[in-house]
Amino acid sequence: MSARFRDLAAEIRAAITDGTFPPGSKLPSESELAERYAVSRGTVRQTFALLRADGLIASQQGARRIVLAAPRVQSFAELRSFSLWARSLGEVPAGRKVALVRREASPGEREALGEDRIYHLTRVRLLSGRPVMIERTAYVERIGALVAGIDTDTESICERLEELGIVFAHAEHTLDAVPADDEDADLLGTAPGTPLLRERRRATDPDGRPLEWSEDRYLGDAVAVTIRNSVSASVLERQKS
């Protein structure tokens, strides 16, 4: 499966950042971009959809897309891909696998994924050599078997799975704050009790079939997430835990 629309989105993001397309300006039309980058109009539409989901552009029927703002610190479209986010900041992403095991699913994993056996990955993610996040991800078996063949210390799991034709189409994210437990503190090189930003995520394919259930924990001074909503965007639900 081609990821050309993601490459094109990255180029347009860069153009927005450097002022080529400042806020309030109009982007070229679908046909102009398709010709300029030698891609199909379908690829351009996928690119626009991604940029719209990131809150960077708005569109109206029959009108060119309007640039709303420069790229955010971290968009929800990038919450799955640590590597994509890191590179957008000019940092070098890396990983350190702690464990990848095939085991019985816990009750919570079974509820989220609908399978009795799963692959579970624990990995520390680094920004330019600094540990900033812990991934604890449960994969359904067919996806976990693919992850087992990936060099998780040097490769982006998200990008490799895309290359293998796995489409992560939908995700539900829950963000809250938790104190670092002893294992967190050891893996991140911080003190127990240090505030961490926790992101819990359940991702599915285009048919709604579960693919992964993840709990990621970031050092609080390493990441910020900005949320932008509007009457034309999806409803943002607030919950008290």
C-alpha cells in the first residue's frame, strides 16, 4: 500500500511551517497538486483529509482549502507514530525493546481486542538518545506475528506495518496523568512518583476489527498535546475518571 499521501502531507506541512502557505491562504487545487507532485487526485484528497484531521486546513464545498494554522506540537493523527512525530521536531527517533512475548490476554486486553492470545511489546522510546516514553502495546496475533519480524530498535512499527498493507484506520485515545511507578522510573531514568502523561489507545482497521491496545507513558516535560475542535469537527467527549 502506498504511503505517498503521507509524504505529500509532510511536504505541505513543511510549506505551511516555512510560510509558503501562511494561515489564511488558499492551497492549490486538487488538480494542480496532482500535476505538481505526479500523483492521483485520490492521493491529494487523502492528503487533504489528513491535514484537515490535524486541524491545519479547512474546506468548503466548491472552494479551495484554507490554511488555518501552523502544525501543532503533536496531532492526534501522529499519536500512533512516535517516529513521525519525532522527525517533525527535528529529533532522531529510536527505541529499546524491553520484551516482546506471546501470551494469554489479560481480561482488559481480551475485552479490547477480542482474542485470547496476544503479542505484548514493551519498548522505551528515545528522542535523540534521551528516553522519554514507554510503550506497552498488545497486538492481535496476526499483527503481533508481523511485529516479531521487525527490528523494533531501529524501525518504525507503524511505517513497516503500513508497508505490509496493515491499515490503522480508527483510534480512540484517552489521555490522563499518572505517577511513575518503580518500573517506569527505572526505564525512563527518573524518580518514582514523577508525573507522566498516559495515553491509552485502541486502534482498529477500516472494517472496525481491533488491531492493538496500547498504554504509552511520556515524561511530562517531553511532550505536549494540543487539541483543536470546531463545529465542523468530530465531537470531543470529556470524561471524568
